[in-house]
Amino acid sequence: MAETSFQTTPGALDPGALTANAPVVDAAALKPEPIDVRDAEVFHVMVEVDERLVVPFMPPALHVPLPPMVTFVLWVCHESSVGPFNLGMVRINTRLNARPRGLVLGSYLEGSAEAADRLRTHWGFDIRPGKIAVNAYHDEIVGTVEAGGRTILRVSGRDPGPISPEDIRDMPACTPIRLRDENGERSLLLQVDSEFHVRQATRSIHPSLELFEADAWGGANIAQEYPVRALHYSSEFRIVAPRFMIDPALSTYQRSEEIP
């Protein structure tokens, strides 16, 4: 039987290494109130990379799809239920069986301390302080993340054109965590789902990863091989309470564990 397009090299990273520096999330904290973002600007850049650069960061539960891709996501949240904040994250595009997921390599936040605390303690984001910006020009969208007095990420999309808001889709993210309950701690991936209502959107087929500082993103030496696309849109969205967990040590053919 011929292989389907999502079957490629599985990860082999020890789950303990994946979550060694991950946030500790209490089992009792997995039923939080949603975060409602009422006014946001989102820049979402996807590029194709060399498979050999991302497989070392993947646990056995996840496969790198064909072609292998990395997504850079910047949120500029002007108004939310936890105050204004900006979030920048890097995600490796993966699949759990046939289901797409974005494995979060790292994340930086600017603004609301409440947002940083809630995203870390309830959704497992390994939040670090940074400065996140999205600038829209007539012929280009540019997104940057700064931390420690230097630019650690710069992505862009040239010649954006309007698209229908209904064309915007995003995969769930997966954050590495150490879940703590009465039995101790265990390594898990926590699925993070967002429900978007997009008001206006553009797309560029000329995205560029202009700068990426590997040491600021967990040592991942990401470099662009081919452009895929850049999306820029205004929206409101909700980060809902986590609903599923994944055991990173199990086979990619496992079922997600539903959070009771």
C-alpha cells in the first residue's frame, strides 16, 4: 500500500527531554475560564524547512508531515479579558496520526502580567518576556520578536492581497508540560484550541524568514527552504479551556486523552 502524504519520519526525542524545562501545570488548573480576545491583529507565517532540522525536537507521538514546515505566529491583542498583550510563538507543524498539530518550540509575551500567568499555568505556554510587533506597509507585512535587547525573530510577507475571512484556518497548538496530580508529575502535550472570528484578511505567497536566533528558541536551528504563505488578519478569538492531552512517549496512532 502506498504511503499517504502525512506519513514520514517519526520523532525520537525522549519525552523527559522535551518537558525538562516545561511549565508545571496542576491537574486542577485544567478547567480555566476561557480567555476572550475582542480585538486582535494576527500575523501567521509558514515556511518549508529541512526535515533534519525539526525531527530532533519531536517525541515519538508525533510525525513531521510532508513537506516539513514551521509556523511563526504573532498575536497583537489590543483588548482581551486579561488585558492587552502581544504573544509570539514558533511551532513545528506535526501530525498525530492524521490530525495536524503545531508543537510549540517557544513563546514570548509582552504586556499583561495576568495573560502571562494564565497562559503558563492553565495552557502550558513557557512564557518569556519579550517585545512583539506587527507592522503593515502597503507592500509588506513585517513581524518581529525582541528579547534581551536583541531581535530574535523577523518574518515578513511581500505583496499581500485580500482573501475571504472564511479561508482562514489554524491548527491546534501543543504545549509541552509536566502535569502534576496526586500521583506526581508526568510528561504530556497539552492541546490548545482557539476559536476565531476573522473580520478582514490578506495573504502573501512570498513569506520570508529573515532572522531566527536559534538559542532563543530552544536551540532549533530553523532555516527557510521554500516559502509557503503569510496570513495577516484582524479578528476576535477565544482560547478555550484545554480539552485534550497527548502522551508524547506513545505511538502516533494513539487517541488523544480527553480531559475529564
